[in-house]
Amino acid sequence: MVDSLEGYSYGALEQMLSGAGVNPVHAKPLFSAVQRRLVSKNLSVAEGILPPVARWLSTDEAPVLCPTEQTDCSPSGDGFTEKYMLRLADGAEVEAVRMGFPGRFTACLSTQVGCAMGCVFCATGQMGFSRHLTTGEIVAQAHHVERGLRESHGERLRNIVMMGMGEPLHNFEPVMEALGIITDNRGLNIGPARVAISTVGHIPGILKLAHHPKRYSLAVSLHGASDEERGKLIPVNKKWPLADLIGACREYTAIKRARVFFAWTLIGGVNDSKDHAFRLAELLKGIDAHVNLIPLNATEGYEGEAPDETNVREFQGIIQASGLPCTVRQRRGIDVAAGCGQLKARRLSKQ
Ligand code: SF4
């Protein structure tokens, strides 16, 4: 499948131009127009594209820009968080979210249309899996968020989280290629340390990431401290059980010499007790870990409830007392349904 122009790295552009009989030196202005200035249409001489490249771009062989049509936008009350529904060339829709504060805005990107992992509390998981996104479709989401940010706040994106619809490590190569482009200093130039990849526990992907040359942050969703508890929330725990997952995380920290962030969605009456906290602390003993607690963002397809504030504080205190850093994620964006897949779920429920 021919990807959109956004999906071509600098090196891939040079190769493609060369193959088309165009001097590869022209990759520089073309890459800059697409990846730095974010030209969204009319890639022409007027945009600094040299005539031989402009001529080639007008042929049927040349890739085109990804048509990301915004079909919905939900701004939060504070004006900082904004969730976009984007329609792709084949009509599939994915979500991208801008979150954060002035000076440290983050884009949350989708990696698949739907998701095959089926986590019971997740709106995307409730939709099922349709297809993987291409490299260009992932990069184009970052461009969409950055364009809006430049217009509304005169700012640039500082961070990227692969935490939208889909399991990023299930679509490993396109995700890595997209991040290679997004972190290129001739493009958006977002430092690898400012990129986080969130996984539900895709062990083959974690091990591949451990050997990947770039060092991105890894966030692993746990939500349960035994196979029985976790399996009820995350069905793929049967395929990749907890002991194997923790083993893969230990391997990752040893190879990368990097901390793993463990996410724990706190669900009232399900996994928010002191006993759960003690067992989680035991499970992570000896790992270079940081625990991120996320009070449940209730979805329409899951009956779970948000946890009690007192339980959240007690849970955090137990983890911290065990010697692990532990933070509670702010519920920014809850008024715009910023949990993964929720905007789409709401729209579907209205149809
Ligand atoms: S939480 Fe993530 S991995 Fe699980 S179903 Fe949702 S999108 Fe997929």
C-alpha cells in the first residue's frame, strides 16, 4: 500500500525521488514543507518546492498528503484540551487529542482503527478491531494537532503519547516509523524522551522495543495484580500472563536502563482497595518502576464506577510507602470524553 506523503522519512523521500529520476537533494525542501511547515495542500513552487519535484508530485505515481478531515471537535471548558475526530481516506474515523498547559502541550495519537485487545472498560475495545493505521495516518494526526495549536495558542507540541485508539505495539513498524519522523529534528523535532508508548502488555512488542535504537518512555497498563483479576479487565492477559509480562518489563529495564511506567486504572469496588495496593507493590518489587493511578473515566459500555477519593489517596500512600514513585493522573479532558475511544463511542451511541 502506498502511504501518504507524511509517512515518508527523510531517507525514504530521498530514495523515492531518486527512483523517480529527480535529484534526491530536493528531499530537503519537500520534507521541510510537509514535516516542519505542515503545508496541508497545494504542495507547489509557491511553497518552496522546486519545479522538478512539483512536476513529479503532479504525477499519478507520487504519494499525496493524508486527507484528515475533522468531523468533530470537543473543546474542554478550560480551552486547553481538545479532542478531534478525524476521517481518513477510506472513511474510517480515529481520534487525536490535544492536552496539557501552555508551554507543555501533548498530542495523544491513535495507532489503529478500533482495537483487538478488548479491554472491558475501554470504549475502543468495545468497538472491535478494523485495521492498522499507516505511518502517514499516524504522523498526520500529530500535524493536525500541531496546526491547531499554532493557530490557537501560537505554540508547538512538546510531547507525544501513543495512547489513543489501538494498541501501539500491535502495529509496531508503522508506529516506530511514525515516531522516527515526528522526532526528526528537520520536522516536528520532538525529543524521543518526550514520547510515551502505552501498551496493555503486548510482550513481543515490549521486547522489540527494548532493542529499538531510540529510547521512548514505556507505559504498561496493569489494572490487576493477579491473572484472575487482570484477566477480567484485560482479556489478552490469557495470552500474555502477568508473570511473563513483569518478566518482559524487567528485561526492558535491564536492556534500556530505563524506568517503566505502570498504569493502574482505579475502578470503584473492583481494584481500588488497600489489599490491591499492597499486592501491586509486591508485584513490582525490585523493578525500576513508576506507578500512575488513573481514576476511571466511566464509559457508556462499561458499568464500572469512578473510585472514592479516599481510596485513591490511600492506594497512592501504600505504593509510595513501598518505595515506588506514584502519581494520580489529573482527570483533564474528562468533560470532552478524552479517555481512549470515548468520543467515537458517544457518537455511535447517538446514531
Ligand atoms: S485500553 Fe488500549 S489496548 Fe485496551 S482496548 Fe482500549 S485501546 Fe485497546
